[in-house]
Amino acid sequence: MLKTLVIGPCAVENPQQLREISEAMKELVLPSFCGPIIFRAGIWKPRTSPNTFQGVGNAGLTWLKEIPFPVATEVATAEHIYACVKTHIDYCWLGTRTTINPIVVQELADTWQKISPLDRPKGIFIKNPMAQDVDLWIGAIDRLSPLNVPLYAVHRGVNHHPCWKMAFECHRQRPNIPLLLDPSHLSGDASQVGLLCQQALDLDFDGWMIEVHCHPDKALSDSKQQITPQQLQNILNGLVLPTPITEGQKVLKELRKQMDEVDDELWDIIQQRIELSQKIGVVKKKYHIPILQVERLQDILQHRLIWARERHIDTSFVEQLIILLHEVSIKSQI
Ligand code: PEP
Ligand code: MN
């Protein structure tokens, strides 16, 4: 399945900013394993302090719709949902500060439920809650599941730390919900984004949500974690898709493990045989018994070939092996 790629600025700032980013995005060359771009940008920003940029609000909806990509924005209230439906915003996401509150999530689910299925989003991205509580995350997924809208779980960490265990547990319990990584909010650090994107690939995540801005240093929010379209292109160029382990390879690995164990025993026994023949050599020398005793070799061969025939084992292979072992014995006794 193609990886989901959701990219765009933390926040809509003005129409010119959106145009510049989307023009640059049109030039991106995506790896063959990536699906088409979904453009993300927040217009109602859940900022910690009221003294910071809070998002452009409803005005941003019409600017977003001019973007030549399907668009996604964050919703946290019923009013946000109605505004998105009115403007035909394609996708929505629930932020970490929303998924932590089951009452708010339920209210959003109930609001979408009242909206005709045709007007519901094409998909909803659900960030992990801002606490390491997988049940809250799964609870949010379950509250939105009755909408019959494609849902995506987005691992964005807690306090700039990854919570891989929580992400895998969410995926284990809801395996049909694709799991994406948001390396931007997870690290809060643009220099970590590439590394985390590759880690997500190695861990078989189903895609990424990445913050991209043409001038990260001038961004009105999350400026430290946003990367430029060129940086994103470099990251995409460097991604290496791990070779998937097929069922056949898994079985082969197990059988080879067993084979190695049998070989270990086989070589131990061959070593024991060599040591025994050295002891026999000492006795032969002491009692002046000839080293080569053809009748003995004939006996061994005759007995072992009957044994091989009864077991349908290739007799010429058994014969060659006995001659080889015999040669080694004779050499060790000379
Ligand atoms: C965002 O994606 O811009 C955002 C606010 O996300 P989070 O809820 O993960 O902080
Ligand atoms: Mn952000």
C-alpha cells in the first residue's frame, strides 16, 4: 500500500504564503512508494499562550480551497466542523489537545454524525493524546469509527519524546487504522525530521504528517520544527524502503536455524569420529597392526549401503562420504 503523505505549514498565515508553498510542492518528486500529497495547514491553532498567533480563523478556509491539492485542517469544535463542511475541506485532523478530552471528541463525532455522509471528510487524522495513554487514543478512534470515514492514527509523541510503545499498541489493537508519524511535532526540531521519517519507514509506519514552510524562521508558529520544500525533497530522496519480510522468508529463516543446529551436532560427531580413529591408530601402532584393513572398509560400506537403501537415501552419496571419512581416518593414523 502507498504511504500517506500529509505535508504543509503548521498554520495558514496568508494567501501568498500558501501559494508559495503549494507552488514548491508541485515541483516535489515523490518516491514511488508515496501516495499523492495531502496539503495540511491549521487555521484554528490550539496555542498554549493567548499571547501568540492563534491562527487566521475562518478566512483561511477559502484560501486553503485554492490550493491545488486535497487539504486538511485541524478541528476542535462543532463550529469548526460546520465551517469545514461549508467550504468542502477534504480532510480534518484532531490535535493532541483534543484527543485527550473524550467529551470534546464525542461532541465532534456527534456533529459529524448529523452531517450527511457525502459531506463528511474524506478522512480524519487522529493525533495521539498529550499523555501516554493509549486507551484515550483508541477511545478517540472508536468514537469516530461509526462515521465510516477513513481514520488515521498519527504518532506525534508527548513533550517532544517518541512513545513508540503506545504507537505499536494502538496499531496492535486497531490494525486496520493506518499509523502515521508526525516527526515535526514529535521532535520539535527540523534537524530530526529526516532521521525520524526513515525510522518510520523502518518500523513499517503507513505514512507521515510533516510541517513544511518556505521560510521556517519567519513562521508564525512552530518555526523550529518546520522544514523547507527543498529539505523535504532531500529527505524524500534519501528514504530507503526496507525489503519486506515475506512469509516464505520467515519459514526459511526458521528452517535454516534448525539446519544450523543439526550441522553443529554433525560436526561435533565428525570430530568425535576423528578422535576415535586417532585412538585406533595408536593401538594399531602399538600392536603392529596394518593401518589399512580393506575387509573392515568393505564391511562398513556393505552395512551402510543396505541401511541407505532401506531409507531411500542416495547410495552413491553414502558411499562417497564413507570413503572420504575413511581417507581422513587413514591419514590421521599414518
Ligand atoms: C499541528 O499539527 O499543527 C498541531 C497543533 O498538532 P498537535 O496537536 O500534534 O500539537
Ligand atoms: Mn504545528
